[in-house]
Amino acid sequence: MIQFDIEAEEGKARFGCIEVKGKKTRTPLFMPVATRGSLRTLSNEEGRNIGFEALIANAYHLLMRPGTDVIKGAGGIHKYINWPGIIFTDSGGFQMIRSGFERDISLEGVKFKSEVDGKTTHMTPEENILLQRELGTDISMCLDFCPPHPASKEVLVRSVEITTSWASRCKDVGHATFCISQGGTNDKLRAKSCKELVDLGFQGYAVGGLSIGEPKNEMYRMLNIADNIYPHHKPRYVMGLGSPLDILESISRGMDIFDSAYPTRNARHGTIMTSKGRLSIENSRFRKDYQPLDEDCHCPVCTEYSRSYINHLFQANELSGLRLATIHNLSFMHDLIKNAQSAIQEGTFKSYKKEFGDNYK
């Protein structure tokens, strides 16, 4: 079971605590993505040292490689990947937006081909939750049908119908589970999806099918709809959202949990997140810039290395450049969330959000 307590509020922004299986973490919460059980370019221990208490892995990818038998043989996913904190697992439903998946989706389940050996597998919603339970995850996500953006109304209607049907079957498996609303950016369909899931009753509620190319104002409108329908006392999770400005906007709309490969992917491409906005560290103007990546950051990278050195590592194709950039970007996201938590407790979140937005150009 998931225990969620809201300890402070400012407007719709909430500061709280999630506890599951004796493990706790504060909200708002940002989870780094460990799709295959690994933080790209870092060890999971380094992720803990930054301060993260939860991460999200992907059940679909772990099923493909190394397989549930391997992870179970190691004593479960926590031991296998050396992560004692909270582990969420995504069902892999997002993979359905890939070309070729739609024709294999039905009310019964989803049929897919292994990316490892090409073997065709049919998976039901119940089997998907059981898979996540076998991995030893703390919190599972329902299998859902996430259409691409843009999608026709016909496809969106079908995605809501299938997602609700699957959620009703996931709920019966008996595991700490979040459901996921769909409906694209169609107001009526998004509201319908949220209401149907609330009627089923879950321990947590996610918003899916966003941050995949839709205009920001439409995404925010969908979050407002979810906020008005989802139970106030349950945690709300916006899946796949990693932009700092979007996260703060979402917190102000009553959302609690976020995950994204945004900071780690940007780091590997030389995009550094700073308090004054993003910078491309591969740019030649940083060749003799001996400042830290971000003067307001106190992570090990900013206290020990210069922009010039990180620029050199990228220019020389040194893997350590990717690693150092990733440590910084994840530290930046961790600090953003910690600052948001403190601001909500102090009743200054609105001014914090404005000040951050004014500086993050």
C-alpha cells in the first residue's frame, strides 16, 4: 500500500511524503529515468549520492533484457541494480506509440515483437502488473494505450476505452499501482478518462500522453482538468515531464511526481542546465571560460571543474565529459525540486516560480 500525506500547501502546490514498503520520499518528486535499470553514464550509487530517493525503470525493457528470471535470481530489482530506495516501473505502454504497434492492440492486451530475438509475445494488463511485481518493484504503472500526437479523435476515443478497460483489470491484481489517464488534448475525452479511473479507485493517479509534442498551453489545460477530477488526497504523477519550467507550472497545478530522461539526454548532447538557462558546452566560446558550469550550483562538477575543461572533454570525445555533464544536470534537477519543496513549506512558491522563470532564459 502507498501512504501519501500532504504536509503543506500553497495554492494548489503541495508538499508531502510518499511511503511504500517502509521507504519514504518527499514530494514534489522528480525521478531520474533508469530505463534498463541504469542511469545513463552514471552508477546508481552516484544517483543516490546526488540525493535521489526514487527512480523509474521500464518493465518492457527489463523483460526484453536481461529477463525477469535473471532479476528474480538476484533477489529482485533493488538488489540487482543496487538501489535501496523506491523504484517505480513503467509498464512499457509508451512503446505502443511506435510505428507498427497500433494494429496489435486490443481490449484483450497488446502483441509485440521482442527487440532482442524477434519473438512475438502477447501480454494482458494483468500479466503486465504481475511482471512488475515479479521484478520486485515498489510501485507499478497500469498498462495503457498512449497514442501519438497528433492523433485523430477516433484514435483518442479508442485509447480511452482501452486504457480504462485495462486499468479495471490491473486494479484486481493487488499491487501498489498508479493508473494513467489518456485522451490527448481533447478536453471531454481527458475528463472522461480521469473520471472513469477515479471511479475505479487507485492508490495514485498519473497523467499520460502529454509532453510528446503538444503546445504547452494545451498540456497545462489537461493538467487543470486532471487536478479538478483526481482525488485531492492521492498523489498525482505527470509522466515524461522534465523541463524545469514545465515542472514548476505543473506543481502549481496540483501535480506531485515527475520523471524524464530530459536532464540526462541533454547532458549527453552537451546541453547544460543552469540557473540562467541552458548552454551548449561544446560551443567554442567556452574554450577559455574558467567559470563553473553554473555559479549558483554547488554540485561536485561546479565546485571542481570549469566550463573550459568540460568543453575540452566534449571536443575530445572523452566519455568523462558525458558523465560530468550528467552529474551536474541531475544535481540541478534535484536542487530545483528541493527548492520547490522548501518554497511550498514557507509559502513562497509563487514568488520562487516567478523568479526562476525570469532567470531561466
